[in-house]
Amino acid sequence: MSRFTERLPLLPERPQVQYAVTLVLCFVALWVRWVLDGAFPPGYPFVSFFPAVILSSFLFGPRPGALAAVLCGLFAWYVFIPPRGVFALNHGTVTAMLFYTGVVVVDILLVHLMQAANQRLRAAREEVRQLAEERGHLVERAELLFQEMQHRVGNNLQMVGAVLSLQMRGLVEPTAKRALGDAAARLQVIGNIQRQLYRQDGQLVPLDVFLGEVSSKIMASSARPGITCTLEAERDIVLKPDSAVPVALIVSEAIANALEHGFADREAGAIHLRVVRLDGTIQLSVEDDGSGLPQGFDPELADSIGLRISRVLCRQLGARMELRSGRESGACMTLVLPLSRLADPAPDED
């Protein structure tokens, strides 16, 4: 019903039809009043004409309604107001016609105001619909641009890594060659991390999904099919962007160390990642069943570039990192993050 009233008045582009139907309504009202004349007591000359005026105004607007008001008033005056058959002017006739005029004017005015409000409502709804469509297009474009930016940043980082790898081929000195190789590998890892950090809609990827993708990339690039990497993580843990990248780098270093040192002379083994909330912190561990830490190994005194980078990143995060021997064999790296590194929850959408 509301949809119908919003389309009123009907047939605005065909006024001839509007006025023709209005005339029909007026004559139908005259016929009904004539047929029922004997059923009404004296003093009800307009009883069937009011609906014709209101209906004409409601369906076609104030001008057809005014036409109906004039015609119906003339019909009632000539046919049903004594003395009948003439347009008599006396005190009673003038009073009746003034009453009729006041009622139909108020009726037409109220109907017109209702239709004007409906037209404004329809225009507002159409404007909202257009704004929603434009917003949808803008959001879609923004998501595409954001996704493209993420891919370009990742691609640029990986390109720099590839350039370093090419430069490394011309070096002979082992230390410089190894340093460039490590730098190229880490840039490749950062590029992969950057590309996995956000979903296509721009939302941050939960940590379990994020670490799963990062670890899968590292294991695939290691070409060690006999070594598996599993992930056990609580769902819906989302880190801030400036925390997720350092965490992923630390995890990448731990996996790379396990592959390079823990499984240096082994073709098979297992690496297990675990992420839990515990005692008001987020605890992330990387444990392997490899050869374990060397005798007397002290992480704080180690000069490995990977461990030094991990310690620097750990300080930036305000976190605590532990490196110890595994429960049965191998080694375990544990990273303890404060809850302040969690991303703010997204606001609920209406």
C-alpha cells in the first residue's frame, strides 16, 4: 500500500485521462445520490459527492480534485438543494454551499499535502538508493586499489630481493655473499608477508590464517618434502598491522633456523606452531624435533643475524622471547606478546 501511495498522483503525463476519469466519478456520484434520494432524509445533498471529490484528489491530484469539487457542488445545488431544479440563492443555500466548500477545500488540501510528503519520501528513497549504489562502487574500487597496492608493495620487495640475489652471484667473498643471500631471502619473506596480511576486502587476516599461509610459503620454498609443519592456533586472534609483520618475521626466522640447523643432516622431521591466549598474553611457540640447541648455547650471546633481528623486533613489540631445548628433543622458540598488540575489534555493522 505504501508503494502505491508513493506513486500518486497517477498518470501525471496523461491529464486527459485524469480529467475523464474524474468526470466519470462525478456522474457516478450523481447517479448514486439520485438512486438513493428516497433513503436519505432532507439535509444530506452532498453525502455521495464527498467521496468523489476525495477519490479524484487522491488518485489524480489537486486540479482534478478541484474540478470534481466544482461539478459535484453544482450537481448538489441544482438537483438536491431545495428549491430543486434551479440555482436558488437564499440563506439556507448559501450556508450549505459554504459548508460544502470548506469541507472539500480541506479535503483537497490534506490529500495534496499527503501526496507532496509521499513524493519527498520517494525522492529521498531514490537518493538513498543512488548513494548506496555509489558507495558500493566506491568501496569496491577502494578494495581493488588496496589489494593492488598490497600486491605491488609485496612485488617490489620481492623484486629488490631478486636484485640482491643477482648481485650476490658476482661476489666471491663468502661473508659478503652470505650476507646478501640472507638479505635477499628475508626481503622475499617480507614481500610474501605483506601480500598475505590483508584480505581482499581490506580487513586484517586472523593470526591463525596468516601464520598458516606464511609457514606454508616458507615450507614450500625450502624444498624439504620430508619435513612437515603443522599449526595449532586459537581462532579470531587479530594483530595490529605493525605487530603482525614483525611476528611473522620472527616466526619465519624460527622456522628457517629449524630447517637450516635442526634438520641439517636429516631428511624427515616435524615443526609445530602453536598460538594461545594464556595469563593475559598471547603466546606463540615454534617447536621442532630436530637435533636441538648446541651444548652451552646462550641465545643472548649468539651473533646470528637472524637471532639479532628477532631480538630487535621483539623489543619493538614489547614482547618476551625465549629459546630453549624441546621437551623431548629439538628446540623451541616461544614469543610472549602483550594483549595491547591485538587489533581493535571492528564496529558492528547495522
